[in-house]
Amino acid sequence: MESFEFTSAVRGYHIYKEIWEPNVGDKFVALRELHNQCDKYAIKVLNGEETVDHLPREYSRITLYFLARGGSMSVEVTGRCRHCKQLYAGMEIPCCDVFLFEKSDHKPLEGSPNEEGLTL
């Protein structure tokens, strides 16, 4: 199993702050949110079965591309909640995104549709 990671943040804490309190070291799973009307590439962050945040839009499309090809992703909280510097983005929580995948020589064709019919 191969992995890579990068520093990011999850956004929307102001919406979910009644559900959870982020603590440095908390680890979560990230999955596609199929029926999100605001972002067809939305990636939700789950604590068990409950959505507690989302990846920023600027990362959701590439993350969906990765997940659709059999990868998995976890999110680890690395800092305290802060205001996002982007206009209208609300609160964000610094984190480390970890992507896991099987090393393979197989490369999918560019522009090939995934199982939902989206071209990534």
C-alpha cells in the first residue's frame, strides 16, 4: 500500500459545531457525498456515520478522481479552528489529508467516465 499526504483544511465547521469539537490528532474518513446540491464533487468528512465537515471545493474534484479509481482518504486534525481567509468560506480546521492506494502500472484513460457517468 502506497500513500501520500498534504496539508489542507476542512471547511464548514460553523455548520457542524454543535455536533463535534475538533481536537488535534482526531482522525476521520473522507468519502464522496453523492447528493450535494452545491457541489457535485463534494467530499464529506465522517466521524463514524455522521458528516462533520467537508473538503474545500478546490480539492474536492481531484479527490473524487482519486477515490473513483480505488483510493481511500483519511483526514487528521492538525490545528485549532480558524476563520478561512477566502471570502464567504466560514470556519476551517487545519488538517493533514492522507491518500492511500495500491501501487499499479495500470493508468486509466484520460477523460474516461466513472461509474456515475462523470468524466473526471
